Amino acid sequence: MDIERPLPDISMENTADFERLLAHLQETRGFDFSAYKRPSLMRRVMKRVRARELNSIAAYLDYLEVHPEEFHRLFDTFLINVTSFFRDPEAWNYVANDVLPRILAAKTATESIRVWVAGCASGEEAYSVAILLAEALGRDDFRERVKIYATDLDDEALTTARLAVYTEKDLTAVPPPLRERYFERHEDKFLFDRDLRRSMIFGRHDLLQDAPISRVDLLCCRNTIMYFNAEAQERVLTRFHFALEGTGFLFLGKAETLLTHANLFTSIDLRYRVFAKNGRVQLKGRNYVNPIPSTERPQPGPSPSALIRESALESLPDGYLLIDSAGRLQLCNERARSLFGLSVIDVGRPLQDLEISFRPVELRSGIEQTTMTRRPTVYKDVLWQLTGGEPLVLDVTVTPLMDTGGKILGVGVIFKDTTLYKRLEDELMHFNQELETAYEEVQSTNEELQTTNEELQSTVEELETTNEELHSTNEELETMNEELQASSDEQALANRMLQEQSNELASVNAFLHSILTGLPSGVVVVDQSFAVVAWNHRSEDMWGLRAGEVVGEHFLNLDIGLPVEQLRPSIKACLTEGGPAEEVELEATNRRGKSFTCHIVCTPLLDSSGGRRGAILIASESRTPSIA
């Protein structure tokens, strides 16, 4: 059995090797951790040393050189990406109920709202802010007015944030109604609302080295600056002071406070770590922004050829932007400035801080595609609405700029105004369609005329034929008149014969009715289905039911003083071919309630061919007295 051996005791005093490790990370990977608190970084490095079962930081440094994949695990340990949706719910409720209403109250109905989430990690807090603003503004106003910048130093965390895909466990703190409105379920994952996602920009940003995002209304930096030393915190907070609008708010984490920086920010609610910018503080110089590195030697003035190139670029009828490989705007000509409201002071700013980065077209994705493929990226028929003017149609071309060795120096963006060409093209297309339609109408008219001539010729021939047919028809009509006269005579004769038969039938019916009425016995006639066909006057007097009440009813279902069910065999015998007449005597009660012995004779009802159509029941009072 293997026995786990204890790890060697590693001394925390080996600071020289630790500093060498930090210098190695900066030289090889470009990460500068010199501003982080040393004890905290040391603990994280030692965690990785123990994980690799090594006995010193020097050995771990050798391990890094042999195993480059360990850099990712070390950075994950350094950059603690601990975040969640609505972390510290009470603080987020305060932001939703107090901070956001103040921000919106200070804005007009059309002014933009800018949010910076610094140290966003995998994006949960950035999407939390987006949900609260969408609830406060509504989806349409959110899309039009809000821009959220979420930054972090960890590229892998930013990749996760850009995907905006989370598990059900990640969304535990999101209330179910908000989850249903802002997340779309895909199998066991949840995807953040795509329309709102377009208003969010995720990018890599170093709080200590990169220029801050400006004109921010809400700056969320939660549990991030607590890892920096005092000097670095001072630099970061100075940048935050510059980034915020005069009415902006700073939202920190539960473990952070600004008690030592009260001159830069005033406390709004210390319990929830919400602060406002102290507008009375005027920062001297531009120490809050890292300028682009440059040499200290004075540069000679521009040469005449450079002035000519610059003048030619300014006078170009198309808008032109130049963006360096670091994503900063280095040049914009006069046409671009007039089109997009840019100014000379915007030169040198990161493109992501400018509205032109996403309007009228998403330039950042185009720049990324151009940089990867090293080929121009073209956007056709892009609409751009100038304030107080007609909409323009632009063709946007993103072109890579490379040195002689093929290295990407930056990109150039050309905005070509094709409004007039587009209008002429639309008019030409419209005229072509009208001309094509007119040609088709003329062609159709010619075909219709030709068809009409043929039809007229055919009609003349048909009229001649019709004239001849009319002569024949007249002759046929005369013959038909004679036939109709003969048919009329035959019909009159048939009517007279039918009248005579009707009279005879009426006489026979009267004769039959007279016989049935005159009989002293009750007579009931039923058909083969036992339905009553005839019911004479004596039957009405005997049983108390009128003919209208019983004709059509089933005889055996009648409720009279006669036990009709006992007549079923006799009636069936009469309906059977060759069956004799039947005579039965039954005890009955007449309509007055008097009991008597009823003598019933059941004979068959025959048709003209001798077939049996039903049965005749003749009921009379028996002469033999009944025995009580």
C-alpha cells in the first residue's frame, strides 16, 4: 500500500526568487504584478509550488520554463475570479432602488448612460448591472441609451463573459422572473438576452497601465483594488475619479472602503460601499492617464512632404480613421470628424471609448477580422443618420496596414459616402422596372390585338354557322310544338283519370270509415312493426284514448285497461304466412273502470297480392260472465 509522503516545508523568506519570478512573468508574458500586495501574491505562488510538489520558488521557476502550460494555472491563481450574479443582494438592492434612480434623474430622456465594470471576471456583475438598467429603462431605451464596458486582465475569463452562457447553479441568485425575461434556456445552459448583449463591450484592460474609460455614470469595481498595495490603490482611484462623470457613482466590494481617500470621493452609503465623485477636487497634471510612451528628445517639425500628405488626407471627400495595433485612434480627417462628431482631443483615446466603435457599424469585430485574415473587410450600404439631416448610405472598408516585414501596424477605416450613388441606383432601378413593365404591357397589348383579330374572324364564321342552325332550329321548334300539343292532350287525359281515381279513393275511405264507425266492436289495426295504423270510435269509447293519441305508437306500449302484452303471440301468428286467425279472451277494464271479459279476434291484414301487411284486432265484451 502506498503511503502519502508529506510535502517539504517551504520557507516564505525566499523573496529574491519570488521577485525573479515576477520579473520573469513581466518579461515573458507582459503581466506586471509589482503593484499587488506581496504577502497575497506570495501565498498564491506557494500554493502552486505545493501543487507541483516542489521544494522552492526557484524550482518552480525552472518548472515554468519547461512547462509553459503552467502559466495559465498560475495566472488563474493570481487573478482570483470570484464573482456571481447579484453578489451581496442588499447592496445590489440599494443600487437598484437608490443609485440608478439618481443617475436617471440627472439625465434627459435621450442622453446616453455609460457603465464601467472593472475587474468583471466571467461577466456576472456586468450582466447584473444590465438587468437592473433594463428593468429601470425598458428594453428599447436600454438598447438606444446604455453602453456597458466590462474589463478584466484575464483573457480566459473575458472569453467566458463574452459567451454569456451560464449554468443553472450560476443563476441561483437571479430571481425567477428576471431569469425568464433575460435568459434563454438551451438544454442545461442559459444564454443571456442577445439584444441586450449588443450594448455590452468586453475587453482586456490593466487598471494600472491602461487609460481609464471616461464619462462613466456608474463604475463597479468590487473586491479588486483590495489586492493592490497602497500606492497602486492611489493610482487606480485617481483614474476612477477621472473616469466618473460629475454625477457618477463608484460601487465597491464589501471588503473595500475609501476612508483614506475621502478627498477624491464622498460616501453615499458606507454600509453598501457606494461613493460619489468629489467634483471640488481638481487633479493636477495628467498623471491619471498613462501617455503613449515617447522619447524625450525633441522631434523635428514635419517635412514638406509630410505636410502635403496630411493636407491631402484632411481634404479627402471620404471619412478616414487610423487605428494602431493597440486599439487607439491615431488619426481622423475632417470628413470623419464632421460625420461622427469626433474632435482632435479624441486622438490617442482607445477606440472602445468612442461611439464610433459600434455606430454606425461594429468596427471592433471588423478590425479583429481584418487583423486575423490580413485582408480588407467591407460593409456595404450602412445607414447613418446625421443630426437634423437626411440619412446617409456609407460603404465602410477596414484595411490592414503592414510594414515591409508583414507585421500589422494598425488598420485604416474608410467611410465612403455612397448616398448619391445609392439614390441614383435606386432611381435607375425604378426606371428600369417601369420601362420593363411598359414593354411588357405593349407586348401584351400586341398579343391581345392579334388574339382579338383571330377571335373576330372566328366569330364571323360562327355567326354564319349560327344563322344556318337557326333555320334548322325553327323547323325543330315547329315539330316540338306539335309534340307538346300531343303531350298536353295526354296530360289532360291522365289528369281526368287521376281525378276519377281520387274520387273513388275518397269514396272507399268514406265507406271504410263508415264501416269502422258503425261496428259495435273496437277495431285496432297494426302494421308488421306493431305500430297502430287505425283506431275506430268504439276503441276510443272502450279504452279512453283518441285516434290521434295512439296512431303511430307501438301497440304493446299502450297503457289501457287491456293486458296488451298477452296479445303478442296472437299478433305474431297473424303476421306469419299461413297463420290462422286467433281468438282470445282477456280480463280487462274499460275507461270507466268497469271490469269485463274482453273477447278479441286477431285476423291478418292482407295486401292486393295476398301478402300480410299487419293484423286486425276486433275487441268486444264477452257474453260469458266473468268469474270474480
